[in-house]
Amino acid sequence: MAVNARTGEVQGERPYSKAKIAMLVAAVVMLVVLIIVLKSAR
């Protein structure tokens, strides 16, 4: 991926990391589960 400093034009595609995306999804799911458990504990 490269960005032209003069025009701002982007060449190539963004390098997505599958591991980081999977960790983010897992963290969001755990957060939702934690909120549900805490609300049901009342």
C-alpha cells in the first residue's frame, strides 16, 4: 500500500490482519457475554 503525498491517491489494498480481526471479534463477543451475565445476576 502506498499513498501519494501530493494528491492523496492510494495505491494497492489495505493489509488486513486476520489474527487481529479475529481477536477483536472475540473481545467484542466476550464483552457482550459479560454484560449479559452481569445484568442477569441482579
